[in-house]
Amino acid sequence: MLLPLSIDVEAPTASSAPGAGSGAADFAAALARYRLAPLRRLAPATLQVNLGRLCNQACHHCHVDAGPGRKENMTRATAARVIELIAANPALRTIDLTGGAPELNPHFRSIVESARAAGRDVIVRCNLTVIFAPEMEWLPEFYRDAGVHLICSLPCYSAENVERQRGPGVFDKSVAALRILNRLGFGVGRLALDLVYNPVGPTLPSAQAELERRYRQELGAGYGLSFDRLLTIANMPIRRFARELERLGRHSEYMGLLVNHFNPETVAALMCRTLISVGWDGGLYDCDFNQMLALPLGAAGGRPLTIFDLDDLATLAGARIATAPHCFGCTAGVGSSCGGALA
Ligand code: SF4
Ligand code: SF4
């Protein structure tokens, strides 16, 4: 049964968000100082679906706490409802699949195929090494035949930095995967392949255009690899990265860096304004980061809503967005989103 949805209820904010981090960093107050509060949704254009926490890697900075031992994975019934919602909401032009490694979910293929058959753009957030996971040899050709847009994580062009963050052997496997994907037409003008950079430590990303130039030079000259764009993404002070910061005694320092670099110019382009995030169990959130903090959709006023509660996602336009201190990670400096820098 569908729940009545009131879009004007008070969304959870810094003081009420569970597990969101330091209450000293008041994101709602920062917005208010620039007359940008409350943060509200526009019409939804992207459905970002997190298919589960299972991953073939276990990176230090992972905001999902993903890894090979995780059991949370989207079921057939939930995947079927995702497919139903995509068909019923043609304004959702982009379906963005993430995880864990979304490809390891048994319903990954049917979601991709259904979304493509419905004429939507499909983004797959690929960690590159999943191509070499057991029984995944079909994957590169599947990406090509489905015509997906790949956004692949490669946090540096140096083997040492990649392996510090993602584990031994990951750089060589990533290079091998990129070679296969280039050969199939990704990143060479036929099919889109973007790379994602995130800092190895508690710093803000370098300038996106300059870093892209450096990546192109290093990966091109060193390995003969091509890609379309480099997206720089800040590390979110939540989950595994937050614990790592605590362990190093640098959590407050990193939060201070984010807060002190709050940039109001990034707010108009925040991804949560046009994106709806779906959890592996069908829960609805304003973004994948809020999902990891179990901070429900702001429109729901703290009630957990699921994909089974709503048919028309356009009703979320105008609703408040749930914010908390980690939101400073999206608004620091040039800003950060799943699509890279914002300002
Ligand atoms: S960062 Fe990506 S590749 Fe690494 S463990 Fe998390 S989901 Fe897997
Ligand atoms: S974490 Fe970023 S994307 Fe998510 S609600 Fe906060 S500002 Fe928006």
C-alpha cells in the first residue's frame, strides 16, 4: 500500500542524524548563513541503485564498508520492483548502479537490460578488478553489448598509491582491465569510460582539469590507456574512512578542513537535488552516503520509506533533503559528487 507523502515535513539535520559524526559541524547552519536552507529536491532525474555490499575488494576508504564477506545483496523481488519503478517513471533518464561491486549481484544483468530496453542511460560504477573475479569473464562484452557508461575507480596513476588504498595487485589488474575495455571501444570515442580519483589521505582532491591532464599523460605514455573524463571525488568522513581517520587521530582535522572550505557555490549542483538513492533492501535515501548512515529520505521526515511505498517519484520534487555533518564532504572546495567536482 502506498503511504501518503508530505513533502514539507522537517527533514533530519545535523543534530538528529544517526551516526553522522561531529555535531559541532552544523551543515544546516552553514546553508542558512548563505540563505540556502533548507536544501530541497528538484524533479528526480537519476535513480542510483545500490545492489549490495558484496565486493571483491575491501578498500581502506570505502564508505560502504563493502568486501568479499558481506552478505547484503538485493533480492529478486526488490530488483523486480526497481525495474517496475524505472518503467513507470520515464523522467528518470539515468539509472546509476553501484555497490559493493554491483556486477556481483545476480540481478545486475536484468536491471541493466530492462533499463536499456526502456531507453535509459545506464551508469555502472565498476571497480575494474571485478572483471577478473571468478565466473565474471562475460562482463566486458556484456558492458559493450548493453552500451553502458562505465565509471571506474582508479585513485591514482601510480601503482604504489592505488595499492595503499585498494590492496596488493590491484593496480596491475586495473591496468589489464582498462586494456580490455579500451579494446572493446570504451574510453576511445565509442563508449563512455570515466575514471574516478579520490585522495589517498585526509585531503581535498586536486583540481580536476589539471589532474585529468596528468592521468592522461601518465596512463597514455606509461600503459597506452585511454579514458574520457577524470572525476575527482572527496572521501566522505563516514564508515571505513571515518574509522581510519579515528585510528590515525585525524578525524577532527579532516572535518575541520571540510567545514573551513565550505563553498556555497557548490550547493545548486549537489547530486541529492536530482538523484534518488535506493538501498539493497529497497530503502529510499537522498544519496548513497545518507544510505550508509541509515539517514532516511528527508521527504519522509525520519520515517523509513521504501520503493514499495511510492509509484510516482516525481512527487518528491520540492521535498527537503536530509543533511548532516558529512554533507560538508560534498560542499568543500570545488565540491564533490558521483559526477566529480561541482563548481
Ligand atoms: S571502494 Fe568500491 S571497490 Fe573498494 S571495497 Fe568499496 S565498493 Fe569495493
Ligand atoms: S551527503 Fe552530499 S549528496 Fe548526500 S545529502 Fe549531503 S550534500 Fe546531499
